[in-house]
Amino acid sequence: MKKVSVSILITALLVLAGCGTTVGGGSADVDESADVSEPAVGDETNFNATVIEVSGNTAVVEPLEDGYGDRVTFSTDDLADIDAAVGDVVTITYIGDLAESYPVQINAVSWSIFEKGDSSTPAPAGMSPVETIQYFYQKMNEKDQAALESVYYDKYTENMYWGFDELISIELVSCEELTDTEFIETFYSEAWYENPYDIAIVNVTYDVKYEGGIGPAEYDGVYETNYTLVKADEYSDWMIVMAGLT
């Protein structure tokens, strides 16, 4: 009898186990397809791209590889400050999928300079003396040294960046070319540029702001000055040879 009882007990336990009975007596449903592993963080992917724009905490780049479209944007909030500039080629590492938007958005986790580029834009050809000064002030405000040097006689460019580190903004208030040719010819000095094809003087009023309210030679405020420009020959563009002497 004991052998039969033990045999019946084992059989009953096997039947209950096969039904998935819980301790409380209920039936437990088993989902064999459930994934009990840790959620994947995402593989890191990297690509090279040319910097198109860096504004605040957002960068826009042009990928140099297929599969990303022609523009990709990402936040630089949590990335290292690599002093990336327009024209630089950077290597970007990101995780997750590409967002279906334009520009394509990614979750960048790091970036680095792959190759420094030329961020300067040559001055437009054929500008008048006034347009040249307007361009000069625009590039001063942007602190674009290469662009500034394209309209300034290279003999004097070393003085052009005096106060650049403290400069917050500089804006033209007015800009007018002097039309008194007799005065211009009398005033002009060959020491600035020998035998120019043509000479022009442009009077300007500008509004400047510095960090701490003061620059190397002036306080925040509105000032007047002038620029002397020359053309080397009939086909050359105007270039600045002197500032603030009339």
C-alpha cells in the first residue's frame, strides 16, 4: 500500500507542475516570448561631417557619408567644447536611431575635430567704398579675421584686432562717402599706399560695446571716424589703408 501511495503522490505532483499551478492554487500563464534581458542602450555609431553652423547649443553639419541626408543637427549641451567652426570637418559619435526630420536629428555623445577647415568667405567683388566699409563692420561684429583681412591693406592688419577680446558688438549707425575730391587728393599720403589708381574717404558713425563697458581706447558709446580706401588699379577692389586721421 505504501508503494502505491507514493506512486500516486508523485504522479499528482507532476500533473500540477505541468498545469503551472501557483502556490495560491491559481493557474500561472507563461509567456515564452517575453524578453527578460536588460534593455539595450544602443550601439555607438560615428561619421565625419563638415560644420555648417554652430549656434548656441546646436550644431548643424553636412555629412560626408551616405545614409544621413544632406544635413544633420544635434545638441552640444553635454559635449566637450572643441571650438568647432564653420568649415571644420568633425567626427561625431551618436547612439540610437536617426530622427525622421529635416535636418536629421541625432543623439550625439561626443565629437572631435578631424580636420580644421577654412571658415572665411572672400569679400564680394566689385563693392563700392561704402559697401566695403559696411562689409568691414559686419565682419568686425562677427570677429571674422580672415574676411577683414580681405578688405584691409596687409601692411596695417596687425592693428586691426586691438580690443577684439573685449569686443561685444560694433554696429554702423551711418556711413557716407566724402565727395570733396580736392580735399581727398590734398589729404592723402603716399606713405599709406604708393601710386593708387583711385582714392576714397568714407565717414562713419558707429555704436560699440565692450565687456566691462570699456575697450583699449574707448568706452561703450557712439563715435565718429573715417576710413581711407584705395584701388590699386582699374580692375582691383577697394581696400582700406588708413582709419581715423581726417
